[in-house]
Amino acid sequence: MKHISTAYEAAPVVRGMGVYCPLGTNCTELETALLEQRDSIGTVTSFDASRFLSDQASAFGKDVEIDLEAGEADWMDRATLFTIAAYREALEQSGLNLSEVDPGRIAVCLGSSHSGLVRTEDVARGVIDDAIDTMDPKVISATLVSHCTAVIKRLSGARGRVLTISSACASSNSAIGVAADMIRKGEADVVIAGGADTVSLSVMAGFNALRALAAEKSAPFGQDIGLSIGEGAGIVILTRGDMPGAQDHGRILGYGLSGDAHHATAPDQDGAGAANAIVAALKDAAVEAAEVGYVNAHGTGTEANDGAESRAIAKLFGDSVPVSSTKGYYGHTLGASGVIETISSILMAKHGKAPANLRIETLRDGVEPLNFAKSDSAAGPDTTLLVNNFGFGGNNSSLLVRVGHEAAESVLPASNVDEIVITGAGACSAAGLGREVFERTLLTNEPIAETGASGFATAKVGPLKFKTPDLKPFARTSPTTKHALVALKEAMGDDAEIYAENQRSGLIGGAVFGAQKPTEKFMESVFQGDPALANAHYFPMITMNATGGATSLAYQIKGYTTTVCGSAAALAYAADLAAVDRQDRVAVVAGDEMTERLERIYHRTGVVSHPEAPRAGRADALGEFGGAITLERRGAAEARGAQVLARLKGWATRQDPVDLSVEKSGEALIRAQKAALEQAGKSADQITRIVLLDKGLAPTARATANALKATFGADVPPAIRPADVFGYAPSSGPLMTVIAGLLPEKGVTLATGYDVIGEAFAFVLEGGAA
């Protein structure tokens, strides 16, 4: 385990902070507003919200002025503009000159729930108006949640690890924790972390459909029920403790994740899921509950959240620690909540204060009588802060930050590194259900895609009828989720009982964007109907983490649970979690579904060729697929006598500093393959087989060929290309590639290539048990 240190370094330092939201377009403005107890919630002006339960939100006007190169604002998503502004402030504040830092040691980890949704609305209108073939492909690319991350990666020149987390409202909170881990494990010297989200017509229509909006300004934990949504971005720049910097705002001590496995949109009412995330964070940071001096609660203002969270806090902290929700100031900024609330907590701690709760004169029934912060509540300046964020799908995240003189002394506990083994795999493909038919079809090397009414070739999974007790509740969910559910059931097999109700068993989802059919249905209800009557059934399904949430619910998986952009990144993160002993085992899931509209979108962006006009390097066909892999610490697997399909000897993901594409040189893939081989302790000449994903955006095929030549010279081992048989599956393609690498064979397999967002990946597999 060469790239994972056996002893964590000192806690990463917050060197710079930047924020851009209606309450403050920089940290100074935000700090002043918090001290003066002003809010930014008011009437929405960027679209007509008059027929919703409320027209109140914390939102900018229609136009946002950010200084950019000519033409960039014409295609970027609104959330990306916010992110750029926050990044610039954080970088300036940090005092770092990134040109003096090894770009391979600069990483990016951002989180968002609905970044890209404003551009998705534009594309939805284009699809409805049958105008998709005339849209700018760059506008379409800006619909991806990972687009914010791609732009910051380009601006910073980062060539280290790049990760986008999309676990609904827990996204940026989780991103900061994962970013800190990159430094703790010695993977990076500088990590740009945070996230962004927007207030848009479709988001507000969705929360209105769920009857979650507050009639007036939200009052978390108070009598008036409901949330006010908000928008904005926040960035924190983390560095190693021994790097020089202009400021030291504090240390990231640790984080914890959990899954409720309770409901698609509502938390477990006893607060158990929230409590589990907090306990995991405390353990990770080696901090006792009594050391926490302030809790920034998730506190959305909804009836479902506030009572459950208050019970979790009361259970762990009693009524002594000051607690507040800063959503009363700038609304619920969705996936950006964690980073904006972390920055708010740090800014107030500088003054020795806890942010006061707004509009909480009387507690709501069902809320525990905690020590809700008032104007004179103290929290610092030397203290430990806890920031909670919980999201749709039961994704929970807690983050611990130490500020003041104690921060410099923060040293984290050693990690207990172990080898990772693969104990299960499952596949749901157009060839049929199960890994056996997947492998049999793969060995024929014959494409199974068929040309449909749209004129495009697609390999589609047949309709799935869920009638068994465990899956029947998901009969009306999206095809993407169904494909993943079936695959995970096979992957877990008889081991399902050790995943259920076990805090040491987690689940990581990988997705490129939300399920397509629900997204189309929801957007139709907004733009072809009355937005005030938008479809509440489909809205929760359009979040990136809907599939991960549903699979955790179906199989009661409650350990570390989140969703990241791309299944390669998901598999690598899951392996990290197990390797450093956060989890004993982790399941990884991903799925894809196709529609005629999506086929046209992929064609317009250059991912897939039309059968009548094939283009070199592009995919010949798209594919529906569901994939699942179960990973386990070798010691845990041996202790229970588990079957081992393969040992995961090395893994790495890298990206090029370009927008959602790759450099023709194959530089990112060269670095990923080198890192994975080094971790595995293998040389290139020990690889006996390659499983390859080398189709997609135009430069991908050339970049892959260049990388293989750089790694292997003239003796490139034989390659299997599963996407040529099953079609190109944008979300699950990398997972499909690794599953194909489990074909029984002596020797060492390299599963490698690029995914649709430009993620270069390399996984080194060695068959069977040692």
C-alpha cells in the first residue's frame, strides 16, 4: 500500500477561504452580516415564483457579473460562476502561488447537489423544442455536476486527484473531509475544496412540490415550518501543516459519513443516522464529544429534519454545547451548505462567538431543548467546531474543525492499512441478468447493440419487474436504480446480512448525472405544465445520489454512504475507505439508462457516433448497464472465510487540467497507470492482460494509445474492450471495465482508460486469494 501512509500527518490547515453568496460576495461581507444578524432571504427576481408556496429565497438576480475571459460566461453554468469568484478570493487569501507548487501535488475536491441544473433547464427546453441538434456542445457539457470541478481544475492547473461529490445537501461538507484525507494520506500538498449550488426554477418547483418551502423566511428549529432555499459557493484551500501561508484559519480534524437507509427524502426520526455520522467524525479526529465547543446544525427548518437532528445532538452533547443553524441567514444552499457553513463558523469563532439563531423565539414541538445560540453565546476563539449536513437519500456528513492556538498542535491517529480484496461482483446488462451471462457474452466479442427508432445503436436492458419483497418497494424507481439494485444483490449474495445495519459496511455510488427518464419527466412537468404543480414523484430521483440512496435503503446499508461523479472515482474512494480502516467493506454501485433524447445529447457532444456517420475515437453504441463490486479489507475477509475473486493491488485516478476532456498526450492516464503500478508493487512487464475503456470524447482513443505506449513500450498486452460489446455506459463504464477484469485468469490485469468526464483510471487486479 505505497501511496497510503501508515501514519496520518498533522491535520490539514485551512490556508484560504472564499465565499460568494447573496449575504456576502466575500468573507468580509459575510462576516459583517453574521455579526449584525442580517439575512439575505427575499423575493426571487430571476424567475416567476409567485405561484409557489413561497416566493422567498436567498438568490441573486438573473445576471451575475464575474470577470471572465470573453465568451466563457456564455456557456458556463451559474454555479460555476459563483465557484470561480469564491476560488479567486480563497487563493488570494491563502498567499499561495500555485505556479510554484508541483501540479501533480495539487488536487481538487468539490461537492454539489444541483450544479449544472440551470444549464440542464436550457437543454430541457432545447429537447422539448426539438432544438438539441443546434445547441452549443459546451453548454450541454455544463449540465454536468462535475463541471464546476473541471473549471477549477483548469484554473488552478491541478494534475493531482480530482473528485466531485454529489450526495445532495451533504456534498460540500463531505468534500472538505475527503480533501483533508488527500493531505493526511500524503497524496497532495494543496487541495482546493468546497462546492456550489443554485436557486433555479426547477429546484424551487421541486421543493414546492414536496411542500417543503417556508411561507416566509425560514426559522430553523422555530415554530414556523419550512425551508428557504439559497445559492452560492464556498472554497477552502487546504495545505500540509508545514507549508507556508498567509493565514491559518484552523485545522480539519476529521469527518464522518453514514446512511439512514430510511427514506428517499426524510431522515430517520430517531436521529440515529445523524448520530452515526457525528460519532464517526469524532472517532476519525480522535476527539471526545466534550471537546466540541459549537455545533453548526444542518437545521433546514423542515419538520422532518429539525426534530431528528436535535435528538441526535441531545444524545451526544446534552444541552451544554451552543447550537445554531446559519440557514436562517442565507437559506439552504443545498450542496454548498457544508462549505459556506464551515466558513461562517470559522469567521464567527474569530470573534469568540457562535452564530445566533434567527427567528427562534419559540421552539417547535418535537425539537429537543438544546443550548440554541443567542447573540452572546461564546464559541472560541480556541475551540472545536462541528458542522453537520444531511441530504436526500439519507446521506449524512459531519465535519470537525479546530480553530485557535490548539489547531497547530492537532496530530491525527495512525491508520491501520490493509490490502483490499474483491469479494463479489454483479452485472445487469443488455445480454441479461448476472455476471455469468455478462462474461459469456463478453468472450464472444460481438456487439449486442441494436439500432432503435432514433437511428442510434444502443444496447438496452429489458424491463425489470420487481416482485420480491426486498425489491418490490422500488418498482417505480428509475431504470438506472433498478439496474444497480439487481447488480448489487448479486454482488453481495449471501453476504448481504453483514452489510445490513452495520456501521463498518458502506456504500459508494458512481454517477455522471441523474437518472434520465425521471429528469425528463420532471422537466416536462415544469416546462410543459405549471411549475407550481411539478411532479413530486420524480424530483428526488433527479439527484445524483438517488441510486446510492435507494440501494442503501433496499439493503439497509448504514456505514459510510455517498455518491461521487464517475464510477472510477467511486471505486477508488471506496478502496481508500477500506484500506485505512474506516470501513471493513464497501459496496460500489453504478447504473445507466438511455432514452432517445439522451442518445441525441451524447451525439451532439461528440461521445457517440451516428451509425450512418461513424467517427474514429467515438463510441459506436451506447449501453444500459448496472454494475456492482464489493470490496473488503483482507483481514476482515479472511476472518470470516470469504470467497476472494481478486486482490485489488493498486488503484489511481487522475485528470488533465482541461474542461471535461483529456489531453491527447495521455498524460493523465500515464500518471494514473504509474501510480497504480507503484502501489501494487508491479512493473509494466508483469501485466498479462489489459481491460480497456478507450472510447468517448474525440481525444480519448489517441490519449489512451499514447498512454499505453508510454507505459508498455512496444509490448502492450492483449486488450479486452467490454464497451465494444455492451455499448458505452457513461456512468458505469469504468465499473464494467473492472468487472470484466475479473474473468478467471492467472496473472495480473490492468483495468484502465478514461470515463466521459475525462477521469483517467487504473486498477491493478491479481486473481484469487494469496
